[in-house]
Amino acid sequence: MLLLLVQLQAQNNAPGEEIIYGRKDGVALTMIELKPASKANGKAIIRVIAGSWFSSYGMAIADATIEGSKTLYVDRGYTVFEVIVGSQPRFSIPDQISDVKRAVRYIRYNAKNLGVDPNHIGIEGYSAGGHLSLAIATADEKIDTASKDPVDHVSSRVQAVAVLFPPTDFLNWGTLGNIINAKTLLLANSVFGAVDFKTWNNKTRTYDAVSDTTERNKIGREISPIYAVTPDDPPVFIIQGDADKTVPMEQSVRIIDKFKEAGVANNFIIKKGAGHYIENMLPELKQFADWFDKYLK
């Protein structure tokens, strides 16, 4: 089968190549590739573009995002892939996790053409992007060998992860407890679309909303990285502020404890007085590149 690699010159003056890494529901899934001008080290960093599980092309080409990729990684020789996923409210978290897995597989399958080593792929993200990154890092390996698409025949595992203030447990959200079924609260914060789970009804040929509390809790557990930690997970680096009013700090504390129990290499920085803002995490954020340097040898 011919190599499924489609590269288009990115629109809106994006300083990179736009790559279609998959298709679903008649639309393309895209990512922006940023290559080093010189001294490429052959290693890949996936940056999951998502805030409140909302992902868009505009977020990927924003000056701050591009400059962050360049300063942190591209200037060190890494090839960066700004991955855009199906966004809420149209697509919920399980769909987004599948999208990121697809992106990892696409990069690995096409590694030679992309100029990267398929065994040296790191992943990072902030907030919702951090959650999705951890969901990939802790996921069980499931390869669809029966698929007609060769991209599905390779692994979606990554070799290192670094994230800022990630949600890790939807069933235990600090003093709010289980928030999966707290629809009023989630609607008020414009994130209900992320957990508006749907299931395929083969009889009616429609996607039906999952309303059963038990089933919703089951899915909530499946999308919470804390319940998927195992000893074979890649090295994890988390930074979070102790003044974060959006994602409780204990979300990071408890999953780091799980990684320690499992013997997974980890690093955890608690930033005093920092809230849920990237600007609060400087200069600590620069240590992400050091982390990838260490574990993507």
C-alpha cells in the first residue's frame, strides 16, 4: 500500500507543514510539523493542542504556541508536531484520546519520511492537553492487526511525557468529588461537551447520549489516567502550582504517588503561588526539554 502521507502548505501563514494524520466523519485530522533548520537530532515531540478539551488550528499557530515550540524544542534539534484533535463539544474525551493515539501511530509509521526515530517520541501538553498526554502515556497497548490501514498496525506508545497542571481523576475532583455526572457545574464552565459521551446505536444508525450513571462513571474511570498507571509507563514530569483554582493540585500529587508506587521514573515540581497559567510556570517549563534530552537518548 502506498505511503499515506499528505502534506499541505499550512494556511494562515503557519511556519510549518500541515499534515493530515487521519480522517473521520468526513473531515481531516491535522497537525503542524516544525522542523529544526539545522542539527536535527531525529527525535520527535508531540504537543497536544487542547485547552478545556477544545482544540483548534488557531491555537496551534498562535504566536505563543509556535514560539514555545521553537524555544523549548526546535532550537535543540527536535522535530515538533502540534497535534490538533477533534474538539469538544462535537467530540468528547474518548474521541480525543483516540485522535492522539492515531497521531502517535502516524508519526511512528511515517518516521523515515518525517526524519524522526520511531523509538524516540515524547509527548507534552498543558491542562487538558496534559490530561490527554497522560492518557496516552498510561494507556494499554492495543494494536488493531486486522485493520486495513497499516498505520493502525504500529504502536501508540511514547517514550517520555512532560505536562503542566493535568486533570488525572474525574471521579475524585478534590472537594467536588465525582464530576462526571455534575452536568450543571460542567455546563457552567463550558466543558460538559468533553464528557458528553455517545455510543453507537446500530439499530437506529445514530449516536445516542450515554445517560446511565453507572456507565458514565465507567467511562469516567477509563479516561482518568490515575487508574491506568503501570510499571511499564514512560518517565513522567509534572509541574503544577499550589494556587491553581482550575485543576486541584492533588490531581497531580496523587498520580505522582501512583507513579512512585509503580516504580516509574518521575519528577514533580510544585510551583509556589502559581495558578493555572503557563506564564506562572517560567522558568521551570524550560526543564521539559532537559527531561526529553535525558529520556529520549
